[in-house]
Amino acid sequence: MECDRCHGLMVQDVFEDYLDDTGRSTFTGWRCVLCGAIVDPVICSHRLTAPPPFIGTARRRWTVRSRSGAV
């Protein structure tokens, strides 16, 4: 499997979650060897249902106006 972030090697790993309220303390997922990104079934399902990120829609912080009031 290839990492979405850095295209590095993903390896299967077992993670421990002591604050989980379902009674399970471990879960399996994938961890990138290069950048450390973690992907598990919950992360995958959220990525499939989440709206796409806003790319290229940065707002200007101020407007430049001349003395005559024209923009």
C-alpha cells in the first residue's frame, strides 16, 4: 500500500487506544514508514463521506483602494 501524503511504504500496525469507550483497547491500521501517517477503517470512512477540501479559494485579507474610492 502507498501513502497518500508522501507516497511512501505503508505497513500494517496494531495501535493501542486506552481512552476508547467501546471496551476495545487495540485496533489495526496502516502506518507510513516515511512520514508516520496513520490510516484505519474509521479514517477511511470519514474521508469517503467528507466534503472535498477548499483548494485555491484563499481570500484576500485586505482590499487596495485609491483616494478616489475606486478599487
